[in-house]
Amino acid sequence: MKWEVFATAPDQLTAESWLGLVQNAGIECKLQPGDTVAFLGVSGLPTRIMARSDYVQNALTVLNAYLGNSNDISSDNETTC
């Protein structure tokens, strides 16, 4: 199974919140490994969120529905949702 980044949150706490919203919709997703390091505490750096490649569009749709098409959501290539 291939994973793709579908959004970049401004920090880890925001990413964890977005992750929960998408997971509650039944879409499997996770944080980009390496964007967070548990022993260093919560990261204030941008954190990428990934979904299986066949669910990326659904994940974006769910996230946009909750956040109202906020320009704060960006993918790895800097396109906004």
C-alpha cells in the first residue's frame, strides 16, 4: 500500500487534530514519520499528514468540510485546499 501526503499542518498539535477528524470519517491516515520525534516533545514545526493513495481525495474532502476550505491546509507541493 502506498501512502501520500495530503496536507501539511503548521505544527504537530494541529496535525494531530486534523488526523483525528479524518480518522473519525473512517479514513486511515497517519503523520509523516520523521516529522515528529516523541522524546523531544511536541513539535512546533510543520507536520505532514498522509493517507493511502486511493483515499487522498476523500481525506482532503473531509478535512475541507471541517475546516471550511481553509488556506492553512497545504500539500507537499504547496497547493492549498
